[in-house]
Amino acid sequence: MAHPRLLIIYTGGTLGMRPGDHGLTPSGNIEARLAKAFRQLPLPQQQALPSFEVLSYPQLIDSSSATPNNWAQLAGDIAERLKDYQGFVIIHGTDTLSWTAASLAYQLQGLDRPVILTGAMQPLETPGSDALDNLYGALRFADQPHVKEAAIYFHGKLLRGVRATKLHSEAMDAFTSPNYPLLGERMGDDIVHYRGRGLVDQQRGAPRFELPDYTTVSDGAIVRLVLWPGITAWQLAAWLDDPRVKGGILQLWGAGNLPDDPSLLAVLAKASGEGKMLVAISQCPQGSVHLGAYAAGKGLLDAGVLSGDGMTPEAAFGKLVHLLAQPITDEDRRHRFLSPLVGER
Ligand code: ASP
């Protein structure tokens, strides 16, 4: 018998959950459940499904508990099995799906085959669930040799993993890619891949995976600060002064502004001076930051803050984790942050 083309890695999430005493909980036996579900598909769809094997993680989680260590485990498991499969489908909870997708993009740089993450807003066995449709599309895209990146398939859309974000907490059309067009779409039983938008043309050569030890940054080394009206210097300092903090993303107003308060900039400059890597993105899901365009954001560059351009919080955070986990110089780290590595900016 021919070797299965794809590997499905099941990590947990609503797609595979069942009702328990305390609400929906991750549930196993996924291989048999998938086989049963796929038999419900119309025949042309069943026939279009590529062959696959399933790797079910022993500890299935609600993705709200995922950490950078889970991201590293997933990347390592894919890297180890890369040559055995034409593509991979990751079944994951939707809450942090886009965070995992962004991280995989950085760890699996130069990927030469599809890694498609998917999940569902409703469990597989719930009538009217989106699970089966999402699995169908994910498997079809994971079987496309021209998709050469970590992507999310959800509700008929293929999104670049490192550009995606969860937009809706209830609707089935839950994900969007605010600053980058779709990589592909489902059309009836078929799928369309927009090849020109894929990463393949931007890649710089063969797989050159970077799988650094994320445990070095998993214990709160990177913080995320979203500005609010009235934020004070002592509040900012409460996060950034802690010696365990190695870096942070700042979500500024609009095109990259913060309150006209020199004591805020002083806190940022002190943290930068201590070698902490600070990067700025916008609170607006669409558009980019342009540090220095307004007087209100001018001091940021002098305080050592790097522009995150139009990156999502997931992309910026995942990139900081990835760069800070590596034994490279600060200069190299800053340079790499400002350069597009996997189509994230
Ligand atoms: N809390 C769930 C999770 O992220 C939500 C979902 O999968 O939709 O695992």
C-alpha cells in the first residue's frame, strides 16, 4: 500500500471536543471519529480527499493554554517527519490558532510543502458544525505542492499564517488576514490557490529551519502592552522594569502614537538601554505604524523602539519569541526584526 500523503497532527481544540461535566473538553479517539465524519461527505468530496495518517498528542489541550513551548514542540514534530509526508494538517483550537501559525512560520523558514492549521467553532459531532468543511478544505490545500508555507484554512479561506488573526468569537467566519490578501479559497468541491501571493517566490532557498529552545523565553520574558487613555509611567514601568523581561510589543495608537508624556518615553528608553527589545505595532487591525510621522510618536525611535510596520500582534510577538530565543547579537536581532523573514511584513 502506498504511504499516506499527509499527516494530521491533533493538538486539541473545539473541533475534537465533547461535552463534559464542566463544559466542552478535549477528547481523543480522533482517528475513528474523523473516519466516521468523512463518510458523511458527498462522494465526490470523499474521493477528492488525500490519504493521511493521524498523530494525536497524548495531552490534548484547549488552545487558550498553549505556550511557546507548544509551538516549539509542533515545529519539531513537523521537522522530524517532513520528508515522510507531502503536507501537514494541524488540528488546533481557534483561540490561539493564529499565534501558533505565526510561530510555525518563523521556525519552519524555507518550508517546501504545506503546513495547514485548522480548527472549528463547533465540535465535529455537533449538528451543523463547521468542522467537517474546515477539515476538507485543509486536507485539500495540504495536498497542493505549490503551497509552501504555514497557512490557516478556515471557513472557505486560506490565509497566510503569519498574517492571520481571529476576528470573531462566535461566527464560523472567524479568521481574517487584515493586511494581506487570501492565499486561496474553496469554490464548491474545489479549491483555488492564488499562487502569485504565496511565499514560494519570496523564499531564499531550501528549508533552513530554526528550532531554538523556546523554554528560554517561555517564562514571561516577552510582554504585550496595549495603550489605553490615561496610561501612566509607573504602570508601564511595572511591566518593563522587571529583570525577567527581555522584550515587549507595544500596541500604540493609530499610525504609531503615544501620549505626550516624556515620562512614558523615559521608561521605554530605560528598558531599551537595559537591552530589552521593544517593538511597536498599531492597535488598529489594518494599516501600519510609521514611527515619527506625528510629533506624538517621534520620541519612540530615539527611545530605541523598532517599527513593527503592519504586523499582527501574533506576528510581532512570535517574531520576538523567535529572535530572543536565539544566541545572536542584539544588532543581528534588531536587523532581523526589521527585515521580512516569512512574508510577515
Ligand atoms: N477554546 C477553544 C480553543 O481554542 C476554542 C476553539 O477551539 O474554538 O481550544
